[in-house]
Amino acid sequence: MSTTSEAAATVVDKSDERVRSMFGSIAGRYDFLNHLLSLNIDKWWRRFAVRTVPPSLDAPVLDCCTGTADLALAYHKAARGRTPVVGTDFCRPMLLLGNEKVRRARAEGFVTLVEGDSQRLPLPDDTFGVVSVAFGLRNVRDTRRGIDEMVRVARPGGKVAILEFSIPRGPVLGRLYLLFFRKILPWVGQKFAPNRYSAYEYLPQSVLQFPDGVALLDLMTERGLVEVEQHPLTFGVASLYVGVKPAPSVE
């Protein structure tokens, strides 16, 4: 199975305004379709991420591209209110829904959602014990800049956790996955969340063009992270990538 030439055939438009408007247009059905299309497995993926990269009780957690705050709230639940959690996103309709979920979870004062671009995080250097992103980094126009910002705001010794779709290997599973991703998912998405941005055609295109496996681990290393590792999930449909921000060297 080869996806490189197929992905290269159509360059995905990830301009900031297009991505912001696209996610704003599907915000109301976003959670429903995430759970439907993944058969609720996306909830388990987030729980796995929190267990594998648990919150540090002496430093806050940051969730980038937080959307409707599912991962931010999962970190809050794991921390039991003992450390603050911040979520950032540049799509206001998603944040409005996220804030409603924070209110329902009675997490106000513990989880704070901030409108901000992951390429220019409005947050200080060397602050967070965990910096996470779930299914959002591939939507950032400049992937390197997005990782650089995650590294910048992580404290030395802090962890960067990237949960993202990946491409299953194998002739049978790989073909079935691509069939679902290219044909079934866009049809279901457009049926339940009709929008003029073809959001659920964008999703498989963005996944196919995003680095996965060794390519993403290499990119994380290039951007300064150490001890990088990949945890494939559900036969490789998704993966959790983890790296550590090194402490500054002492001359």
C-alpha cells in the first residue's frame, strides 16, 4: 500500500482562516461524529494518553488545539483538581462548546480555555509539565512551528504528547482503512454535519499528508525533543507520540 503519491496529488488547504471557519461550521456536531465514526474508541485513546503521560502535580497541563476540551477535561479528571489545566484553540465556536462542558463538569477554576493560535501560543516559556494535542497538530498550517511552540512552553523535563491518526500497515487492514477513510467517512460526515467546507473530505486528506510513525518521531527529534517514542493504538489507526524537553546543558 502506498499513500505518498496519493497524498501528494492534492495539497490540502490548511490556511488558518479556512481551518478556523471549517471547524466552526461543524462545531455543533463535532463530538457526536467523533464518537460515532470511531465507535467511541476515541475516548479510550484519550484515556490512554492521560495514563501514559500523566499530569505532574507541581506544574500545570496545557492542551493545544483543545477543540471542545475533551482531552483537557480528561487531564483535569486525572489530576483531581490538584493542578490547573489550560486549553487553547483558535476556533471560538469550539471553545464556546468546550466552556459549556467545563461548566457541566464543575471544572470552572480548574480548567481554563484560552483563544489562541497554536503557532503563536499566548503563554510563557518553560511553564507546563505536560503539553498535549489530540487530533489537532495535523490541522496546524506549519507543523514545525506548532511543535516548536509546544516545546517552548513545556518546562525542562516536561513531556510533549501528540495523539494523532496514523496509517495502519498491512495489505488487508490498510486497504479497508483507506476505503473507510476515503469513501464512508466523508459520506457520513456530510450527512450528519453538512457544511460547505467539505470538512470530512479534508480529514482523510490531512491524515494522509501528515507525517506518521518514524517520520513524526524524527520531526520531534529535529525540533529538540529527546526520548521520543510511539505507541500505536487500535492496530495503528491512531498513535500516541511522546517526547521530553531536555534540561538546558550546564557549561
